[in-house]
Amino acid sequence: MKKLFSIPLLIIGYTMIVLGIKWMIVDEPWMLDQVANEERLNMTFDKLFNNEINNTLPGYLKQIYRFFGLWVIIIGLFITSLSRISVSKDSIIRIIILFCVGVMCYSGLILVYIWIPSSPFLYLAYGMILLHLISIYGHITFEKKT
């Protein structure tokens, strides 16, 4: 049951790390979700960047995505660090990590669903919620065994 708690959270954490790295190293990270971003903007990136006033916008977006990627990596590191079996033996730590990851997953799903429902990240959010629910089940059964 310890693994049933830890493994789904480790998958979430590693996914966050990989996504963060991707946002940090891709040359045009806003294109990773091009269709949903252009739908939200109600215009294409080509049209947006062609306006002379927006010449510096790609550099600004790259900067924002780099910081975003860094924070996503850090969140992933926290999740993976606190999900290890040796750390998660304490019930309070398990509850805190489940609460924090739950807030992240469910609020992320709501925001994606409201603002960019055509994003493939919607499916990622559903997957993370499924993993979170498995971890909750692992926590509950862990409690019953002790």
C-alpha cells in the first residue's frame, strides 16, 4: 500500500519535471500548445508577431515561459521528494502532500477547462487527477493497515 500511495505521486512529480524542462529548453514554448493558445488569443501567432508593436513579444514570452518552467520543475522536485516511501511514512506528511497536489491538480483542471478547453493539457490534467485519486486510496488503505 505504501507503493500505491507513492508511485502515482512520483509519476506526477516526474511529469512536472519533464514539462518544466521542456518549457525551459524549447525555443518557442508557446507553440507547445499552439492551437489552444491561438484559440484563446483569437488570432494566430504569425499575425500577433507581425505587428511592429509586438516585435519584442517573443523574447518576453520566452522569458515568462522559462520562469514558468523553472517553477514547474521545482514543484515536481517537491512532489517527488515528499512522495518517497521513507518520507511518506508519517500520516501528516501524506495528508499535506495529498492536499497540495490535489489543489494543484483540481484547480489546474478547472483553469484549463475554463480558459483553454481545446488544450491537450486537459487530458494530462485528467491523468493527474486519476493518479491523485489512486494516491488517496493508497493513503486510506495505508491507514487501515497500521
